[in-house]
Amino acid sequence: MPTPILRQLVGSAITLIGANAIASGGYANAADQMLVDNSTVKAIQGDFELDCTFGAAPVTGAVSLMAVDYSLDGATAGAAPSAALMPRFVGSFNPMPATGNTATSMMLRLSGVPLTGKTAYSIYNNGTGQAILAGYTLRCQMVTPGT
């Protein structure tokens, strides 16, 4: 029987508390980017969790995780996200709001995200029609395979 590959946690979870609201169709403020420096840790993946509250219950759209990669030596950040320059799309958090949703507070997960050396992650409120209120929490737990 083959040896199972288990997921090993690497360090403590990285936590960011968003100080600014995120409008529908907008990116998190540059001050609210989460820097994940994996250049020495060498974790394979990250599990991301977003605990947020919307101004009203969203019934459409998605909340997406976006990334701005640093240079290979980790010294230089890529271009800042803007309406004219979309950063690298990582994935959409689940569950996504749908017609009939009445929840305004949500705990959203995006697991198994491949990690690079050094990356700044931010939230994109992709057409939910509602602002994500300030005070949201974004976490990343780095993981790697083990036995």
C-alpha cells in the first residue's frame, strides 16, 4: 500500500486586517495587500480564508484573490493593480453569492493555491454590487506535502 501524502502546515497563518472598504468592481487598497514571502520557507501551496461583511447581501458576482508577483530575487514588486492593469488572477473564493442570498457576513475559502517566491495578494470585489466593509480578515496558511 502506498504511503499517503499528508498536508503539513508551514509556520503560523499570515493575517491581514483590511483597513479600507472594497467597492464593488474595485481592488483592495494598496495598503491592504498581504505579502507572502515564500522565498526561504519554500511551501508548495497556501490555503486562503476571507472573513468579510458586505454592506448588504450580494446576489451576484464573485470575490477574487489577485496576485502581484515580485521579481525572482524578491527585490522588485510587479505593477500595482488598477482598472487598466489587472494583476494575476488566482481564483474566486467560495461560496459565491447567488440570487436569493440573504447573508451579509461570510467566511470564504480558497484552498491549494500554488505559491511562488514572494507575492502580494489582494482582494478584487468582482461585481457583487455591494461593498466589502473595512475590517475584513484575510489569512494565508502555507502548507507543503509530508508523510
